[in-house]
Amino acid sequence: MASRSGFPRWILESKDNISSSKEWNTLVAELHEAIQQQLTESHVQQFTDLSDAEKTLFMERAAMALHGGQAYNSLYSKASVLLDQHLNNEVARQLLEDYPVDTKTDLILDNAREGAVSILRKWPDMKTRLHVCINQPLPDTLRQIAWRLFLINTTVRKEYVDILSTNPRAAISPQDLEISQKCEHLLNSQSTLEDLRGSIGAFYSMKAVLSYYHTRKNTAGSLLDIEYLLMVPFVCVASANISRREPPPSQLVAMLVEEYTTFMEHRPGYMVDSGSESHNEEMQVFAARVAELLEDKDPDLAKAIGGNVAPAKEKIVTTEAGRRLLLVEAITELTRPVIRSMFVGFLSMESVLYIWDQYMIGLDVPGYHHQCLPAYTTALLILLRNSLLVCNSTSAMETVIKDESSKLKPAQFQHEINKHFLADLKSALNSDDRSALPVVDPTQVNTEPWNHWSREKIPHRTQAQDRKMAREEREADRQRILQQQKEDEEKQRDEQEKRKREAEALVLQRAASERHRRDKERTDMEGLLEEERRNRREIERKAEAEIERLMKEVEELKRQKVKSPNPSMLTLDSIVSRFLIPPPPTANSTDSLGLPTPVRPLTRVPSTKDSHRLRARQATEDLLKRIQYSVHTIAHGEGEETEELDKGSKAAIQQHKTDFKRAEREVFGRELYQGEFDKLPTEEQQEASDKMMEAIQKIGVIMDIIWP
């Protein structure tokens, strides 16, 4: 169970107990003394005056000075005992509380694996401690992080991510179709890849990585079959994080690109085997190493393999060097396909991953692969010994290797490695291991092995009735918690419904108040309109009465017929008539010669009857103009009122057009073009008109609700 900082609880408890132990304090005190001695010798006053690299150097020197001393050994033993104790306490707790289906041994291994993975994630430099896993297949979770740490290459990953972000097409090979077809064929045809058969995620992962790898090679040729095979183990290791039904995420593909590209760039030359002179020489050296190991571990098998090529080359068999040369040649022919694919396609995937684990944990040790791969190739030949001895030709041996290798199990390889090669592989793997940090491996050191799981105190066993009571209490607590959760959910649901009802009531209240306000405004407006109508009718009545009075006055003036007096020279009319200027002559007033007609002096002054008629007409016209102005003012207003009414009229016209278009789309499914409605039959026009009016009314109601 992971706790704070991503570490299992038993790891943190062990750390706390170790850091508070007497052995730890003793070692820390001696470490401080060793560092202080170095500071004195180096004429440095304070440890903080050193750079980070110098601090690390001083720490490593001090730790190496204490390595193997009494304080070191005491702390080592204490740490081993505490780790053993807390790991088994955690397993005992799980057995009593979690009711697991796994055995105690499985739980111990699972918790130990979880602790190792958490430490590697926190401190990746501790990957060298995986050397203790030599000749042991790594668990899946530990294998993923181990391969990731040994094949890390930030340059390759950054290059791929940059290409995806700027130009994703650049990460796809021109031969992407061919690569896709070969990947699909490989996953569906290889008998050792049954677990990946039909997996969409595995197919896309493999295709994407190989397509980018081909573009990175910058070659016009196709990828080699070996390059397809070497991609398979990486997909198998990542299969736990790959969906069988969906393509993988880009982060996972980027990680596979990083691991695969780094692996391919650091392959030994005998695995590349491109046909170049240097690669041929490395292949000869590899075959010679296998021949040497085979002659040492199984001389009869070496003799049988070398004897299959002897009849064709009898002249060089007479000497020991000749026989050795024939053996090297035979082994080269037998093992070249196997080592080029690094056992992929020959062994079962379980065995392939086990051998790849041994190869990966030694990538940080120069030259380790020159010991590891020859040893496992020799072990393969020894395991197929019985079938190879009955073969009488090299081709028959190749068939045996191809057909029988897939039946071998990792345990068989482990047995042969432990029997013949483990000591040499350990020596090669740990040749440069001079780190001051220890590896607490109870199987590899002289301390007492971990056996707390077999000698720990048996937990106190309660009576059946006590266990029943405890179960009932736990069940009651569980039911109480469930009931509390249910009540909380119901309470929360009731509160939500209450808030919803309140919101609905508020909306209804606002709608009612808005309707009341609009009704009141409508009533007020109707009252004002009615009052205005009454005023207008009163004005019209007065105007009609005035008109009638004036008409009567006019009629009365007509009936009087009073004779107009002769104009006097001193009357106002006579004086005005002298200054009246006649109107200009018209075109018809000229004679045939075009001369203007002489102006005749005005001899007649307007009569009193004519002036009364003129004034009556002017009064009537003024009254009518005032009535017209009043009606216009009532209908259209004045000043700002006129502008507001114009704006409202324009908005109403525009809204009517919009509603009309919406009604057309609702009734006809589209807007009609000009004149289309008139072409419809009369019945259809009437029916469409009714529907459009209903749609317009519905739209108006919706608008009133949304924007009251």
C-alpha cells in the first residue's frame, strides 16, 4: 500500500526506525569525522564552501573509508533486520485485514517489488543496484522501469516530440503502408507472439515506432526483418499500458521511440551484422567465444557441431586449429539468425524477456554483453543437446534450433546459467561497482538471511464469538456509514430541489409582477388614449361649431347685399389702391407685335362684402390647419417623442419581418423568395397564413418570457 511520497508504508516505517537507531547515529558521527578530516587536509574551513561536485566527492570518499568497518556492518545488519520485520508486518496486516487471495509468499514478493519500484522512481541513479537481479526474470512493473532507466535518451525523445508538435507528417515514413502490412503479418503469424495477436494498440505502437525509425535512418530501402523482430519485446513490456481496442497515447509512443532507438544505436556489431568487415570480425569473435564456452562446458556437443562441416573441408581437420576453425564456422552459421534477432522469434516471449532483462541490467557496464550474450547462446545449445547430437548436418541443426527453442522455459536457462556461467557473469557485471551505497540482499551477503516470515510471532487469535462480534461491529459501522452517506445524499438532493423550487417560484413571481406592470401600463395607456380621444372629439366639436357659426355668418353676409359706397379720394381703400401694383402680364396679354399691353389704372376698390368673405375663408383655413396640426401632434408627437416613435416603429417593422421569416422557416422549412407565396393555390395560401400567424404568436410568447 503506497503512502506519502509514493513509498510503501513498510519502507517509510523502516526508514524511520533506521534513522532513529543507535547504529545510524554511530555511523553518521564517524562519517562527519571522516569528512572533517578531509576538510582539514584540503584546508577548507566549512563544508558549505565546497561546490556540489566537491561535496559529492567528499561524501563518497568518507563512505568508502567507512565501508567494511564495524559501524558500517552494524548498521547493515540493523537495516536488514528492520526491513525484514516491517515487510512481514505489512504482509501480516494484509492477511488479517484485507483478506487477499494470494499466498503469503506472493504478498511478500509483491510488496518487495513495490518498494524497489518506488525507490527507483525516486532515485533513478540506483538502477545499478539491479545488478543483484542477475539470472532472475524481473517482475513486469520492475521490468518496465528498469528498461526505461537503462535506455533513457532525452535527445531522441525531444527530437520526436518536437517533430510531432511542428510537423507530424515528418514522423511518418514514405513506406508506412508496407511497414503496417509487415507489422500486422508479424503479429498474426508468429507463434511466439500469441499474446499480441489481434491487439490494435500493439499494432499501432509497433507501426508508429518503426515508421519514425525508418524516416530517421534516412534510407530509401525497406526496413530489415530483424528490425521488426527487435521491436516486439518493447511492445510486450508496454502491453500492460496499451489498450487492445484503441491506439496508444502519444506519450507511450514517444517512450517506445526513445527506448527502441537507443537500443538499436547501442547494439553490438555482431547483432547488426550488416556485412561490413568490422561487423564480420565481431561476429567471428562472438562465435569464437561461444565455441570456447561450449568446448569447456560440453566437449561432446562441440565436437558434434564441428563434425557436421568436417566432410566438406577434410584438408583442415587434421590440426587442432583446423577443428577449432570448423567449430567457429559452424557456430557462426547456427547462431547468426538467433543472435541478430536476440532470440526473438526463436524462444518463447517469456524466455526472451528473461534474457533481455539480463542484457538490460548490464548496459551500464562496458563489455558486459560480450560475456552475457555468448553465455546465453551457449546455454541454448546445451539445452538442445539431445536433439542436436542426432543431427548429421548443419541444416538439420538449424531446423532443431528453430523448432525446439520455443519449448524452453526461463527456469531451464536459469539452471544452466547458475551451473556454468553465473560466477563469470557476476564478476563481469560487478567489476566496476565501487559505490558506497550498499545493497541489502540477504541471499548475496554474509548477514543472516531474511526469515522473519517463518519465525515471526503468530498474531493473537480471538474466539469465534469475538470475531463474530468484531464482524458485526464492522458491518454496523459500514451500514452506519452507508446510511449517513445516503442521508447526506438525500439532504443534498432535497436542498437542490428546494433551491430549484425557489428559483422557479422567483421566476414565476417576477413573471407575474412583470405581467401586472404591463397590464397596469396598458390600462394607463388606454386611459390616456381615451382621454386624448375625448379631448380630440371636444376640439372637433368646437371646430365644427365654429365652422358652422362662420358659415352662418357668411350666409348672412350674402343675404344682406348692401350697396358699396363710391370710393372717396380720402378713404383707406382709395389710398391703398393707388399703391397697388398690377401683376405682370401673361404671355396671352401681348399683341401680335410683341408689345406689352399698357397698364390700366385700378379704378375699382374691393368692396366690404369681398373683404368679409376673404376674412371668413382665412379664419376657416386657419382653424382647419390647427385641427390638422393637433391631430398630427397627437399621432406622431413632437421633438424627441417623434424620434422615439420613429425608432419604435422601425424596430417593430424589423421585428415583424424577423418573425415573419422565422414563421416561414418553421412552416416551409426555409425562407421564401419574393413572389413565391403569391404563386401558391388559394387554399394553400390560406392554410399557410394560418400556420404562420400561429408561429408568429408562439414566437411572441417565447420572446415575452425570455425578454419580459
